[in-house]
Amino acid sequence: MKKGNPALLPPALKAEVEILAAGSGGEIDLTDPECPPMTEAELAAGGVRGAFFRTIPIKKPVAMRLDADVLDWFQRQGPGYQTRINAALRAFMAKHTW
């Protein structure tokens, strides 16, 4: 979403937001089959809130000197060039385990 003034909400969405803001939108259905509560076994096995995010490698900012043509090639592929450089390094790392 671009910064600045957001676009006006359509009337149907505005009415829904007003209902939710008033607190009369009903109760949250905690028995949703799409998102069942955790079982005792899952909790005992370490099922905790945010566990998924702990499995993702932590990103660290670094200053790195790359050849200009290599950097240019990745940048010409479009947005996300840093992610592609990371993926290329990860593939190299997986192939060359010492």
C-alpha cells in the first residue's frame, strides 16, 4: 500500500468496519475446523505460539563487495535481487558441504 491518504472504503466495507468497531460483530468461532485448537500432545511436544517463525533463518545485514557485473545481472532480473543472491549462495552452500 502506498503511503499517503488511503482510498475511501466502499460502503459495504465501511459498514462492516463500523460493526466490528462497535463490538457487535459476533463472537469469534474458536471451533473453526480450519484452525483447530492445539491438542495436549502438540502442546507437550513444544507447540508454542510463533514456533514457525523460529525455523526461518535469521537475516543479518552485511556489507559485501561484489563484482559490478554480477550485481548488475541480479538487479536486471527485477525486484528481489537480494533474495535471489541469497538463494544462489544457499544453493552453492548446499552443494559444497565440507
